[in-house]
Amino acid sequence: MKKIYLSAVFALVLGACSTTALAQVNGGRQVFQFLTLSPSARATALGGAQISVRDEDVSLAALNPAALNPLMDGRLAFNHNFFLTDIQHGYVAYAHTLPKINMTVQGGIQYLNYGDIVRADEYGNRIGTVPASENAFLLGAARPLSDKLTLGLNARMAFSRLDMARASALSTDIGLMYADTVKRMNIAFVWRNLGTQTANYFDTKEAMESNLQIAFSKRLRYLPFRLSVLAHTLNRWDIRYDDPALEDDQVLSIGGDNTDQDKGNPGVDNFFRHFIFNGEFLLGRNESFRLRIGYNHMRKRELTVRNYRSLAGFSGGVGIKINRFRLDVGYGSYHLAGGVMHLGLSTNLKDFF
């Protein structure tokens, strides 16, 4: 137990040091951004992240290792994301419980293929394609510290290939979850993607983006509905994009569209960019049907086209249990140009053996 506490403290200190050094780094300057993508159809439907739910869904443990619990024992999950254009992204995970040491462990593989990228010479003549892909291998474990508090750790090795350039990185997640089954309330803390490059694309070592998150979930007593609020990127307060084209527009109505008449408070907008709101209806016997909806304010503000209404930032999906399998479908609206469709399939291998 002392080793677990020491590991947690070490990870927090490492994260604090790296965050202080990178506090002023703007978005788009970090590498291995594919690690921030939603690993599952369920998370996509809930706004892109969910760290404060603890049930049989092993895919959620990629976002918060403290979500690992004995209900995941033997569960295998496969998720594939039909991302923008022809980019293919997915995550496969399996969990196993070790009762002798009161611990649940997991293994996972995340992959991203950028599709066919045309290679051309300086005259525009096509001379082939550019190979581009990224992969990450994850190992994680969680152990209860008390009846209500669980500590979890993920370790991840990531590899990237962009044409002739290659890079690798090592990162870790540390998570805590407080689960009160009597009050039907969960509180979670995660510091994700604490790490560094182990091999660089070129001579310059680039930063990785860590993300401090806190979330709250509450299942209502008289309605089969769970409400969650997630606060993210708390290690960097100002996450607004400084767009010169909007200098004369004091943007920012929450969830609205940017117009020349918008005269909202930038500080209020920045505050809400740190939040994801989502809800999940748990219907039927054994919660066999789940209806989900989410709202990501940061995605809304960054991807809304001025003077055009859209559903950017909103997401939704369903989950259906059919015999021994659970099928999940999630859709996230990114832009007027389209969104992403995420499919997930999971089962418990112990039901077959």
C-alpha cells in the first residue's frame, strides 16, 4: 500500500513540474494529440470524456484508471471511430480482477490511421502516398484504498510514424474516485497524459499535453437518469484561442453563435470552456437500454462557424444490451462539415468459457 501512495505522489509531483514549465503553451504545439481522443462510443456520446462513472464498461478505465473495478472482470471491449475524412481511430481493452491482491488490471491498444495522404513533388505530380499512423499500448491497475475511495494508475507507451519521421513517448495517468453508493454519487480526480517523448521526430523535443480533470456524477433517486459535470484542463486556466479575426467582436454567449452583436464576457466564456455537461438515461431491466447526450462548450466555441447555426459541441448516442453483448453508438458533432460516428461492442469472455 505504501508503494501505491508513493507512486501517486511521484506522479503528482512530475505533473506539477511539467505543467509549470508548459503553462503558457498554446494549443496545437503538443505532440501525440491522438491520446486525447475519446476511446469509446459511450464517451463520444457524453461529450468526449467521462471519468466519474464506475460500472462494467472497461473502456472508461482508459480515461480514469480508478474506474477499474471487479464488475469489469473478464470484459473485452472493441471501439472504432469513423473519424473526420478517412481517418480511422479505435481502442481495444480487456480487464481482469486479481482477488488475492484486491486489484483489477487492464490492457489496451489505441490506434490511429490517417488514411491515404498523397505524396507530390514540387510541380504537383503525384508520386505515391505518405504513410502516417500512431499507436499506444496501455497497462493499468486500480486498488481500493477504502470502501469508497479507489486509486488507479495507467502507463502508456505511444509510437508515431509520419512518413520518414518517427517518435515515441511514455505517459501515465493517475486517478482517484470516491463512490458513495448510498447517495448514488461519484467524485473523480484524474491527471491524464503526464509524460515525455522518449524519441523525437527531429532534433527538437516537443511537449505533451497533460490534462487535470475533476468530475461529479449523481444518479437521481426517482428518475433513471445520471447527470455528470466534468471540468478539464484545470492545469491551464486560459484556454481561449486568440483569433485575430475576432478582435473587434467581444464574443461570447454560452452555447450561442458568434455574431458582430455578441458582447458577452470573455472571462465567462473561458470559464465554461473548461466544462463538459452530460446525462445518461438508464432504462429497462438491468439497464439494457441507455440514452445519452452531452455538451462540450470548448468544442462549440472553437468549431462554430460565425453567423451560421450548427450543433457543434453537442453529442448523443445509445447503448443496447443484446444477450451477452452490449452495442454502443455515439455521434459527436464537430462542425458544419460533419461529425464523427463511433461504434462500440463489448462482452464478458467468462460468459463463453
